[in-house]
Amino acid sequence: MLNKNLFDKSEQEYKDMVETSFFTLADFQDDTNIVLKVDNMEEPSGNVRHIFRAEEAIQIASVISKNQNKNVFLVNEAFNDDLKNTNTSLMDNFYKLYSGLAKVLPRRGETMNLAVLNMQCPLIHHENELAAALYLNSRETMNDIAMLRNLGRVNIFVPADALEASYLLKVVEKNFFKEGRTNFSYFKLSSTKSPKIFEENYFEKDGHLKEWTGMPEIIYFSKNLEAPREVAIIACGPILYNTILAAKELEEMNYKVTVLNISLISSNSEYINEKIKAFINNFADTHKNVVTVEEHSKVGGLGSLITEIVAENKNKLNVRVERMGIEDNLSARSIITKCEEIVGY
């Protein structure tokens, strides 16, 4: 269930995804898990026992996981006092981590369980034009998903809020890593307080973690099923908040609108990837106008995934997909305009 205060700006709740993720990691048992950190060149003096240079971090983490039979969570962050990415070390580190993954991934038959947490600053929270311009110039989140999709065999998670981030970390720790084989996961996490989209107990059932399937999830749909105009919005990450705001306004404009949240962009399991593909194809059967929204380049990310799936299915020739990415204005108003355009064709 969505947060009951989601549409009330005076009551809207915010929660820090990074802080929540660290608390989640801290609750994991030390005998089966270890948290390491990538050096971002700004580390304070003190205990640096678990801090490694990006060039070596993936190799060291994989060796520790294999030799000590532990799940390793490798954290990459680079913030100033305001928790804003103001230098290039974050993305520089990512390229080095990506290079390390490319070297380690081809090894098969070895048991190693590694998750990389990449802390990034979302566009949704840039408070002025200068901040947005600096963000775009840094290109810090422009193509990370595209690069990792190209590698293959990586679980790519893009949680929408702090609660979903915590849930997905727990899922990875309890489920993926229990299988005793090579697992790599990548988490794209927001570095500032994000709107609390889901209710506190949304990811629980009877006091336990809700069963995770890896499938996309419809989180908003219009009550007016007889509306003459219809559009679907597919999103990932904190920008999902803007798509829900846009959907509510579109509904008031007599649109039948559905919002789909995809928090797993790609899996290291071909079985899950095929299930996601089947889900999107079934979704496209009843949603002919689709707009994708993501804080990533329109090339290689969520939008590319959806268009690839639709294009490969010859029965979906009448489905229209429009992509919105980091190159666009991702405000709720701009999303509404894009939806109006696609329905108008």
C-alpha cells in the first residue's frame, strides 16, 4: 500500500535511503556477512581496515567472499557535508569497480557472493538550476545501468525509496546468497532523503519479509476504468514519486493510467529475466501507450529494456513506447505532457 501522505505535501514523509541501508547492513550477522568500503579519497583519519582502493576493491572483495565463505557488501560513496556528490571520485570509482567486475565475472564454478552499493544523488532533489547543471555535467548516473546490463549476470537493483532499499538488501542477503554459487548484485541508491512512497509494513507479511519474486509491480491504477484515454508509466528509483504524482493528475484529467515499478532491471538468473520479459509482454497486451521514466541515459537503461522486449515480440507492433531519461525534465508536469503527447498520436 502506498504511503497515505504521499499526495499531501504538508504531511509528506522523507527517509534517507543511504542511512536506512547502512542500518540494514549493520543488522546483518557478522559471521556470514562483511561490509567493505571503497576509498573515495576523502576518508577521515581513523580505522581504515575495511577501506580499499577502487582499483583493487572487487578483486579483494571476491577473494574474501570465496575464502571466508561470506557475503560481501562493497559500498561506494563520495559525499561532502551536505551529502551531495560534488566531485568526480564517485563515478571514477564506479568505472574502476566495473573494470574489476568484468575481470571477475567470467569465473564460473566458484562460490562468491558480492553486492556493490553505489550511492548517488538523484535529480529529483536538485533544488536549483545550478545544482541540476552540475549534476548533468558530472554524468555521475548517466550510464551505469547500461554498462552493467552489457556485462550480463549482474542483479541490478534500483529501489524507489528507503524502505524498498532495505527490503531488497535483506532479500539479497537471505535469498540470493543462500544458494552457494557466484552472485553479483548492484544497488543504485539515492544519497539524500527521498519521499517515503510505501507504507512502513508494505514489505512485510505476518512479521516476516514479504516473498520476493523479482517481478515488476503495479503500484497505482485509475479507479475510472471507463476513461477514454489510456496510458501506462513504467519507472524505477526515487523518480517513481514524480510518476505517481503525474498519474494522479492524469486520472483527474479523465485518463485511465497505470504506474509500474521495476526495481530489478536485470537478473543473473535467465529464468527470472525470462519471467520479467513475459510480464512486460503481458502488460503490453493491455497497455498500448507506454512512457518510461528513469534517472539514467535513455540509451541502455530501463527504457531500452522495455523497448527491446516490445520490439522483439512481433505481436506487439501496435504498442507505442516513449522514453524519458536524464536528458529530459523529469518533473511531474513534464511526465504529464509526455503522456498527453503519446496518447495524442
